[in-house]
Amino acid sequence: MTPGPLRFLLELAVFFGAAAVLYAAGSHVLAVALAGVLIVYHLLSWDRVLWLLRH
């Protein structure tokens, strides 16, 4: 089983990594939109993020 903090870091790396790859590929608007959606998602699911960091 993967510890919560490591799982959270992996999620951030994969999803924000995808946004970084999109940006590097020249899809700047799509990359910024994806990053924005990810930020809003993590802000709205703050209880899940805190749970992951505690376990």
C-alpha cells in the first residue's frame, strides 16, 4: 500500500506533469486550463488532500 503523502506527490507529478508537457509542446492555453482545473479540484477537495497527508 502506498502511503498517503507519497500518493499525493505522485498524483501531483502525473497531472501537473501532463500540464507541463502540454505547455512544452506549445499548447499553452490547454496547459494553463488543465493546471487551473487541477488547482480548483485540489482546493475543492481539501479534505481528501488533508486525509492523504495524514495517512
